[in-house]
Amino acid sequence: MGLLALGLPLGCAKRGPADPLAPPTVDDIEIVGNGGPLSGQGDFTLRAVMETQQNPLAANWLRPGKRRTYLDKDTLELDAWRIEAWYANHGYFDAVVQGWEVRTTRAGKPMLWWDPPARVKIVGDVDPGAPTIIKTVEYKGMDRLGGPLLSALKAQVPLQAEGVLVADDLATAEDIVREQLFERGFAFAKVKASAEVDAAAHTAEVLVEAELGPTCKFGAVTISHLGSTKLERVPDELIRAELEVEEGKPYRVSDISTTQRRLFGLGVFSVVNVIPMLDQAEGDRVPVRIELGRSKYRQLRTGAGLLLESGKQDVHVSADFQHVNLFNRLLRLDLQNQVGYTTLVQIDQVTEDGLDEVLSTSGPTVVSDLVLSLPHWPIRAWRAASSFSFELGVEQGYRFATPQWSPSLSGQLTDRITLTGSYQLQLFQYLDLALEESEFRRTPLGLDFRERYLLTTLRQQLTYDSRDDLFVPTRGRYGLYELTEAGRWLGGDFNFVRLKGDQRFYFSLRRVLPDGLRGALALRLNGGFIQPYGDENYATVPYAERLYLGGSGDVRGWVRNHLGPYICDPDSGVECIGTPGVDQVAAEILPIGGLVSAAGTAEVRIYSGDYGGVVFMDLGNAWTTFDQLWAPEQAGLPVTLLPSVGGGLRYLSPIGAVRLDLAWRLDDEPMFSKEPGFGAHFSLSEAF
């Protein structure tokens, strides 16, 4: 108390007017006359080229040395030149920053012992002037390509007649043309793009000129091992099986990149350099040297994970072992082990139902997988694998244990298309099933709750992938189509056929976002259909094999697996079957999935650095019969597809996108009247 009493007079003694010579801090920077945020010249874009910056967000005030940005008038004058240079680079050669206005937003008033500086807003006035328009684009020296190929090449170049001349587009045009010429075998091609500008008329004439040189082929291919002994090296015959670069083949840069990608894909090399030796070419033959650096064949990884979403909370630890070159023959061993604890309960039930009720829907989980795979079997670009796994899991209303074995064969048909075929033998055992043993019978919805069963299936899967990034895609498409047959003829207890499809589209927003931001419009359509067949004693679909929707991966306004058919939990004391258009009579339900499902999502993703945000709309449903999907009016049912909307935050960590999504339901479907109106999801990776 004595020290505090001494401290107050000392603090008061320092009070007084702020130093009039102290520079103010910059609260905000606004540019007028630049066309607004959607013009490509918005404030965000122009501030990015300035040295003067706004005060950082409150979160950054904790970082020493970056708490304030002070006004420096000399720097501000140079920023005017930087903005004019930016405009000139984008085709506005007459752009002028007409001046800066500094407005005081808060005077520097002392508070106790703190004398904060004044705060100002800077307003700049810019006149872009008229843009320089490309009058003509002429191509010289490329007649050997032929008319159709040259026309296709011209369409890829960003320099187009009637467009605005952007200086960076000249370099981009050179890169595009040069790459296409290399792809056509012109290994020594030289390209130069230039523009002749008429400043008075604000027009430009563009010339793209090339020297093609000879049409080349690949010469001798040599393999060099960096820093590894002979015993540690992968045999050359296994390496050459991956090569697209072969002596005598036409020179293609795509073959060079494909070779590099395939060698990296083996997982045994940390360095892969595929180098065309242009300086050692003999005539039209270009020799190639491949440099390989050995990676660690054995890896042990440990980690932990956390999943929080409406309806499910999970925490786990993992320990994985991998050997990518068993017996020095590229035989790969992957052993994955995960142990955790899962709670299946809506978050708001924790306080309403008490701890005992929460624990009754929880349990330990174990996932263990052992996979042996062999590349190039039976031919190159195909892979054979055998998987042994065991899972102890938790689902709504039951726990389960299931060992399974699955041999598979997958082949890379093209760079983008993969075909996989597999057989699965699975023993499924219910544990702590909410239904009584007397109820292990077929329900009116076609469910079979036998306590233990054997499931055998054949599965064919076709995958198409042209995404530019596996974890945060901004362009391309992804499609996965799967056909599964289960039958007594395979030795199992069920007869059914299941068809599932998942198609995704990604469109870059680079052209509509200001500099410094990147993003994508992501669209997804997915669904499935299951058809039982044969003897009615076997024409059923196991509980765990049906189609489910709701949760962090599809329609996010619903609790996990709760969008679709359900029956009431026997502990609720109410008998009911979820029927569209009929009021939900109990909140304690067991989702049972459907035989038909359809869902769609539209999501806008925008990133700045490692941080981003999204807005999305999901819709979908799962049904017991096709009638509920195609003719709901005839079945006396309301609208079938149910929507939710929401937004989220993203952090792009080194291991993937960390996301937090909040979604709200927009429906008034009586069947889900007691379900929560929103969903919250926290997990790793994008929703799709």
C-alpha cells in the first residue's frame, strides 16, 4: 500500500500536455479517385505498395516494436511516387497523386502517467488518367507451329487486343510462349515480348517474337546418386521404370516434370533433379542427368488431435511408423495407430443432462492400420496393396469393434485419373447397442440390428483430380465415383449395391480480388444410392453402411449424421420413426441413415497470408426411398433439400488449414423441430 501511495503522486507528476513535436500515429489511410474496392485499384491494393502503413490490429500491439506506425511526411511523399509507379506498371502512364490530406482523428490527451501521441487519418487524392489500350498483338517467328496451334497459344497469352497494357504481362507472355515451345520440342527457343507505346493516343502495339531453333529429342539419360553408398541405393532398373524421359523420345518439358513428380512420389528421395544438359547437346539430341538424394527410409511420427463439432467431440494421440523401401525393393510399410476418447453429445446437453448422461454416450476409440504396398505391380503406374485394420469406435446409440482385411489394386490411367479396385472382408460387432436383444430384427425401415455380422464387398473407384493444391485448392476439379457390391456370393450376410459420387469445382478469384488477397469459389455436389436385392432375408443394408449427412463435412447446420431418417432412442421412452412433415416428438434420437442422399455446397474462400475467412451455403438430405426425393408431393411430403448458411475462419498451418465454422439452419421442417438451430465445427483441413 505504501508503494502504491508513492506511485500515484509520481504518476500524476508526469501529467501534462503531450509533446507538440511528437509525430502522430496513422489510424487509417484512404485513397479517393481510385475507382473503389472492386476496380482492382482499391485502397487495400494501393496501401500494399506504400511504405506508410496503418496502425496494426489490436492483436499486434503485443508484439514489441510494432505497436505504432508514425507519420513521416518525407516517406509519404515517396509513397506518392510509389503509387504512380504502380499505376504506370498497370497501363496508366498519366496517373498523378495530387496530394495528401492529414486529418486529426484524436488529439494526444494525457491519461494518468501515459502521454499518447495524436492520431491521424491520411487521405490521398489520385487521378489515374486514361489507360493505355493494346491496339494490336503481332507474333513473329512461329509459323512452323501451324495455324491451329498458334491460335491456341495466342489465346493463353494475357496480352490481348483492346485490353489494358500491363508491364508484368509482357514477362508472363514470354514465359507462356517459351514453355509451350519447349513442350513442342524446341529446347533452344528464345522469346522476347515488347510494346511500342503512343503516349498521346494512349495506345500500344505489342510484338511477341521467337527464335525456334531445331526440334529436339532426348539423348542419353544418366542417373547420379548423391551422398549414398551402393548398398543404400535403389536399383537403377526400379528407378528407370518411373521415367518418362527416355532416349530417342521427342523433347517435352512435361515429361521432365512428370519424371520428377514420379520419383518424388516413391517417397525414398529427398532430392530429385531432372536436368536437361542443353550445353552438351549433340545436334538435336539433349542428354538428361537425373540427380537423386536418398531420404530416410524409416520414420516414426507421434502427435495428437482434437475435433470439436456439434454432436461430436474427440481427442486422440497417434504413433505412426513408415518404411518406404523394405528389402531395397520399394516395398512400402505403413503402420498407423490412434488411441483416443470420443463423446457423441450435443454441446448444450452437457449442462442440461448432467455428467452421467454425457458419459453414457462416450467411449474409448482405437484405430490401427497396417498397409503393405508394392509399386509397379503388375505393370508400371499400378500399385498393389494389402491392408489389415482394427477399429474400436463410438457412434450414436452404440459402440462397435471391427477387424477387416482389404487387398486392392490401383492404377494411374492418366496424370489426373486413377482407377482402384478392392475386396473387403469385415467382421462387425455391436457393443453397448441401445436396442434390446429382443429388438435385433428388421425394422420397418429395413434396418438389420443383428449383433454380429460378416460383410464382404467388391469396390471399384474412379478418381479425377486436377486441383492446383491438395490442401488449399484454388483452381481445378476433383471427382470421386464409387461402386460397391455386397452379396452372399462373396461369403457375406447381405445383398446390396451402393453407388456414391462426389464432384468438386474450384474457381480462382484472383481477377476480382485486390492485390495481396487470394481466394476461390468452391462448389460441391455429392450423393449416393443403395439398392438391396435377392432373398429378403439378405436384401438388407447394415446400420453402419447406410448414407448419412450432417456435420463438419457436408451440411454444417446439422449435428453430425442427424440430417435424415432416425428412430427414437429407447431410453427416451418414446417410439417413433422420423418422417418428413411430422413433428419430432423426442430430442433423443438414433440416426439410422438412408438409402438415398444428395447434398451440395457453395463456398467463397478468401485468404490474406496465412489467415482467411469463408462464407458458405450447404443443402441436402437423406431419404429412405426414391419417392421422397423425386416426387415428394405425391408422397405427401414437404420440400426435400434442407439448407444451412454460415461462415468461418481459417489459419493455414504447415500441416493444413485449421478451420472454425459456424452454421445456421434455414429450414422449418417439423421432422427436425427439436434439433439445434446451429452447428459449430472446429477441425483440421477444409470441409472439402
